[in-house]
Amino acid sequence: MKSGDFFTAPVESLAAGGSGVLHHNGKTFFMDYTVPGDTVTGRIIGDSGSWGRAELVDLHEASPGRTEPVCGLFGKCGGCSLQHMEYGFQLEGKQSVVRDAFARIGGFPELPAVDIVPSSPLGYRNRMQFHRVPAPKPKFPPVGLKEKSGTGVVPLADCPIADSGIRNALQNRDLIPPPDKDRFTVYSREGILLREGGTARGSVSLAGKTITMDAGIFFQSNGEVLEKLVRDLVALAQRADPDLPAADVYAGVGTFSVFLRDRFGKIDLIEGNPAALAIARENLRGTDFGFYALRDDHWAKQQTAKKKNPPYGFMVLDPPREGLAPPLSLWLSNEGPALAAYVSCNPVTMARDARTLAAGGYRLTELRLYDFYPQTAHIECLGVFERTPGGAR
């Protein structure tokens, strides 16, 4: 078959990027806006040899998981990719993506149960990045999100996944791009509205703690689910030796350490962004903390050279999509703590790193999917790694 050809097939599963997975004539195809259980006709629009892409032409039989999108811009705006799918189906699909990544890339023939921590499916998003609308017309909003295909900006007068504070600002056209920026970030929760180019710095309440943050510096975008995650991390930390120091790697503004400080007398924070680490210092005054403004690979090489003693008893790792730097994976395999919590926004790189940690003497004992981003294909997971008795050190 070649580009332009048509075929009809059932949609079998959800792929990591949110496309439906189909098979025809022994080849795998990926098709947007389909749901597992659909039967569709597609037109081939790309072929890489071993797999291809197709576009939806006709829906012959709808999956019970199919639903009407709540936003009229769905399919044009690039913010959401799964609004055509019932929320329960979204969660099941993401769960399957995680299992597949750990089996195929991580080499795990068996996994602990992949528990799901759900979110409110709409109105959940506290942090969003908006783009300036080039030469806006009087009837068009001045900001928007990148379009699904292409480089244009879709003007937004509302967004159903956004927190109410952001929605109100959009509806009232109160979000104006700063003069020197074509894109800017906004954070809203419980009546607080922070924005780059305006009042960017502020304090937010999270699970009973007050945390200073800046709209321009990374902070998790779903406060509801973040509270569930930090409570789970605090419960997990109770299993670690409090007499040993802990480490918060990729610490950001110190969110996790704010909650872990009650358990550990000493915590080291490692963060490559000096501006984020400066805010972490504000959030963690008055306790014994070490602050390392270093990239993960540089810190790991430093640790390898000095052979830290005593070792860490507990560690939280929350890397970007690229996952752990190889020097850090190697250091963990040789010198890592008895208990480590790996928070990931990419199950593919997490599965790769889990394979390395398993080879270094760790067992993956728990795996949870936190749905920080409903209506999108983004997946966040927590993996709990415990060193096996006699494992490498």
C-alpha cells in the first residue's frame, strides 16, 4: 500500500502520543481522533516502512468509549488530543501505554499493578502557556494556543480544561501578552492569578503547606493531583531511615522537600535552574538543607568522585522528558539509596531507566499513573524502587 490508499480496520489500542493503533496487511498504522473499539476507514498519509500514519475518513462503528468533544476548537487547537474519548477510556488507554513501555522497552515481563490516580477531567489546569495572536483583529482574543498542525496560533476566548481563574481572564480578555514576549505563562488556583510580565511571584497553598513560586518557573500544572502525589510521597518516605539524609533531584522550587522536611533532618536539593533553586531556598528556610545548582550529570559525577558518606536513605527523582542522565543512572545503580521514588512525565524514558536500575539491584515494587493532564496524551507516573538485599552498592 502507498500514500493515498484507503483501508478499513478496527482500532485496537491507544499509542503513546494519543493516536489509535490499527493493523492492516501486517503493518501498524497510527490514526488520530480514533478510540479503541472503533471500526474506521482511513487514508494512508505517511509510510516509514515498518509502520505508517493514516487519517480518519469514515467511522463505521463507534466505540462505546467515544464521546462528543466539549470544546468547539478541538482538532484545530493543539492543547487537547483526547476530548473525543470518554475519560474512563482515556485512563485505560494510558494505563496500557505504561504497561507496553515497561514490557517493550524496560524488559519487564511482569509488573506490579499500575494503579490509577484520576483527576477532574475538566477545569483542572492551573498553569498554562499562551501565545500572542499575531496582528489580532478587534473581534479576536489577543492570546491563544498553538494549532494542532502547523505553527499558527488559535485565538482563545475560553478553555474548558483551564482553572476558573484562567477561564475568567480569557473570557474577559484580561490576558495581554507582555510587550517583550510572544509567549508567556499564567498560574491560577484558589483565587490567585500569577503571570509572566505582570505579578509573576506569589504563594500558593498546597496540601496544607504554603509554597512560593513564580509563573515563569516550572511548577506542576494540576494542583488537585499534585496534592495526591505529595501525600503519597510523604507516606512512602515513612518507610525510609530518617537518620540518613534524603535527596530531592530535579527539585524545582523545592515542592517535594517542603513536605519531606518533617521526616528527614537533612535533605539535599539538586536543580539545574539557579532561579528555581533560589526560590527553593526561600521555601526551605530554617532546616538543614544542601543546595546544588548543578545539572544531573554533573552532580552524579561529583558524587561518584567524593563517595558520599553516609549514603542517602531516600531519594525523589523528577526528571524532564529526557529521563535520567546516564551518569546519574550509573551512580544510582552503584550508590543509590535503599528506597527511591521516580516521578516521570514520559513512560518511555522511565522504562529505559527502570531497566538500568533493575540491572543495578533495584526492584520496581509499585507503579502508579497520576493523570495530571486529562484530555491530552501526557502521562505522569510514580515508580517505587527498592534495593534488593545484597544488591549492588
